[in-house]
Amino acid sequence: MGDWFGYLMLILNGAKVTILLTVLGSILALCVAFAAGLGRLSQIAPIRWLSTVYIEFFRGTSIFVQLFWIYFVLPMTGLWTPTPMQAGVMALGLNVGAYGAEVVRGAILSVPRDQHEACTAVNLTRFQRMRHVILPQALPLMLPTFGNNAIELLKATSVVSLISLADMTFQAQVVRSQTGNTFLPFVTILILYFAMSSVISYAVRAYERRVTRGMDGVR
């Protein structure tokens, strides 16, 4: 019994790594999503092209390859040698951020055209228009998909076990190899993944209710 308690603690320590990866990866993905999504709508052609290339590249290639390239190939260039945690956060954030960028672009384009025309009529700058009028209306449209993206990022954290980062999946594999028992460690991480995804879903729904409070009938 004591041995299994020790193995459980090992998996829970891996859960801390998974949570950290999810939080940091989501922050990076959110920043990149807004930068690239707004970049796709930019009136400056090079910014628009660069954003498009980023989005299509990271959506069109495997996250496994992206992770291996960042961790194993990037150091060969002499530019940067990331730790396993840094490589994991970067791969997850850039990959999910590419999907989030299209969510941002689509939500902004869905705001009624008369809202844009009203901003022009009162001489708002492009920044003021986005900050005070367009983004507050577009944000509630983004939140459900952002929540789904965060859950996808959580599930994708298991790929970091391939670069020996001790997340939940890595620790479950360690327990399996030491005990010969596959059922218990993988049922444990299955429950933990479900619990974490449920927390993300609840938090996003609560925030969505908050930002949409009082908006019924505005449009």
C-alpha cells in the first residue's frame, strides 16, 4: 500500500508539471492568437503575410515535429538552447495560438459593420476602435472556442514526455515500467486530465457569463 502511495505522489508531481505547462502555454497561445489574428486584419501587407505564414505553418504541421525541432534542432543554430519546459511551452503555445488566431479574426469580422461605421463617424482611431468598441463585442464570441483550445492544449501536454519532461504521462509510464501495472497509473491520469479539463470548462463558462452580463439586446 505504501508503495502505491509513493507512486501516486509521483504522478501528482507530474500533474504539477502538466498544470504549469497548461497555464504558461495558454498564456503564450493567447498572446500569439491576438497578435496573429489582428495581424491577419492589418492594412500593412508584410504584417498580414507574416501572420498568414505563421498560422498556416503551425496549423499544417505536426506538434510532434514542432516540439522536436524546437528542442533538438534550434540549439544547433546557436540562437537558443531551451530547457525541456521552455521547449514544451513554446511548442504548445505556438501551435494552439495558430488556431486561436483564426478565432480572433473570425470574431472581429463577425461584429456588425455598422459598429465600424459608427466608430469612423465619431473619429475614433483604429486602436480606440478595437479597444473600446470591437474587441468588447468580439470577446464573448471567442471565449467558447478559447476554452476548447485550452482543453486541447492540456491534452497535448502529453507530447512533452517524448523529450523526458516529467509530466503526468511521463510519470505514469515510469510507474508502469516499475510495477508492471498499466491499469492503475493510466486510470489515475485519465481522471486527472478529466478533472483539469472540467476546471477549465467551468472557468471559461463563468468568465463568459461575466463578460456577457448586461449585453443582451445591445446589438
